[in-house]
Amino acid sequence: MQKQRTVLVTGAAGGMCRGINARLGAGGHRVICTDLDPDAAERAAQAVRDAGGMADAFAVDVSDPGSVRALAGDVRERVGEVDVLINAAGILDRKYLADHDDRSFERTIDVNLVGPFRMIQTFAPAMVERGWGRIINVSSIAGVTGYPYPSYAASKAGLSNLARSLVIDFWGTGVTVNSICPGVVDTPMVIQEVRDQVPRKVPTGKIVDPDEIGGVALFLIGEDAKNINGADILVDGGATRYFQLFDRP
Ligand SMILES: NC(=O)c1ccc[n+]([C@@H]2O[C@H](COP(=O)([O-])OP(=O)(O)OC[C@H]3O[C@@H](n4cnc5c(N)ncnc54)[C@H](O)[C@@H]3O)[C@@H](O)[C@H]2O)c1
């Protein structure tokens, strides 16, 4: 049994976090479910409690500095210190270069990259003070390979390199930072056209279940992962390893 941790999850009402919240709750951890929509965050927390776990709900807009500051105060008051931060909130704007206007590119960067940066800046100092902390960014294979939608790809590449770089900031502090890079996960974010290609483009032939992402998160906050730091953990069925110019035999 792992030591019980307090884990703050952003985007906790989303499809991926169904698996993350459930596995953390079942693992005995206290899950702080945060999301843009307070009712959706509360439903996510209730699902953890219904399964016998501990959970609280808070609203936050990670792209808004005032909202993140307010969250930090509210969490400290109602729950206490956070041991683990999981940055899972994200948006995917299916725009090509020419379709972007002045603000749309920045909007994705604000939510997917600046938001996690701000959350880390807000919640990491207390982890450093206590000499233990885990930060997990939910990046994407779109941050590892080229990808059709440049705002999403750039935000996720930035997010992964943020984790790689922060290991230097957290040198000797007991805080580690890693990225989970999922491929095609069974959530509403994934359109049917992509799902249909999985048997031909993903070597395992399988779409990833959100529960598997939860399992990886659970492992990363456990004792056996204490020396995993600055890693990109691909959970993509081998999709990024497949050289697309050859058809599979
Ligand atoms: N679904 C996939 O196949 C896949 C693959 C790779 C990476 N990802 C990443 O996984 C994460 C979760 O994706 P998902 O499939 O669960 O998507 P989702 O759309 O179901 O969930 C995203 C959640 O983030 C919340 N959110 C959006 N903007 C926010 C903001 N400004 N502040 C706070 N919360 C905000 C939404 O309300 C939503 O609940 C995202 O970062 C996504 O980029 C998903």
C-alpha cells in the first residue's frame, strides 16, 4: 500500500481524469478534483467518494492567474497542503495555420502550457518546503511528433520540455516532474475518424483506456518511481514508433 497523498488534479471532470481520479481514489489517495465547471468538478469528486475514496471539488480556470491564486487559498483552507499536482486540463483546437486568428493560438498555449506552469509555480514551493512532491503533466504524443494542429502540438511540446527543464529547478528538493504522453485515449476529445485508424496505425491495435493512464499516474507517485524524473512516458500502443511510410505487412 502506498503512503496516502493529497493529489490535486486539473481537468478532473474530463474523460481522461475519469481513469486518473478512480485509480488514485482506489489507491487510498485524497483526490482534489478541479475543473472549469464547478458542478462537473463536484460530480467527478462524488464519483470517487461513491467508489469509497476521498475527494473534494474546486473550480479553477488554469488560464486565469487570479483563479489559480484563489484556488491555492481555498485548497489550503479546506484541505491542506498538496503533495502531488497532476496537470490534465487541456483543450484541442482543430485549426490549421491559416485558420488561426490573433487570439486562438495563444488561447491554447494559455490553457495547455501557461496554465500548468502557473499551477506548478503556485503549488510546488510547499512541496519543496516539505522535501517531497510529484508533478505530472498530461502531455501528448502530439508534443513528441509533428501533428496537424500547430497550437496543440506546440503547447504539448512546450509542456514536455517544461518538465524536462524543471528537474533542474527542483534539484535535490525531493520533487520530481514527469510527463505522461498518451496516444489515442477513449475520451470525448477523440473524433471517430481517428478511432477508426487505430487498428492500422497503432501497433497494439488498441485504443488506450483512461484507466491505464490512471495506473501510470499511480505508479509515478509511488516509491518505485522516485528516480523517474523529467521523463516522457508514452502510452500510445507504439504509435509513435511506427514508420508511417511503410504499410504494415
Ligand atoms: N483524449 C486523448 O486521446 C488525449 C491524448 C493525448 C493527450 N490528451 C490530453 O489529456 C488531457 C485530458 O484530455 P481529455 O481527453 O480528458 O479531454 P476532455 O476535454 O474530456 O477534458 C479536459 C478537461 O479540462 C477542462 N478544462 C479546459 N480548459 C480548462 C481551464 N482553462 N481550466 C481548467 N480546466 C479546464 C475541461 O473542462 C475538461 O473537463 C488534456 O490535456 C489532453 O490534451 C488527451
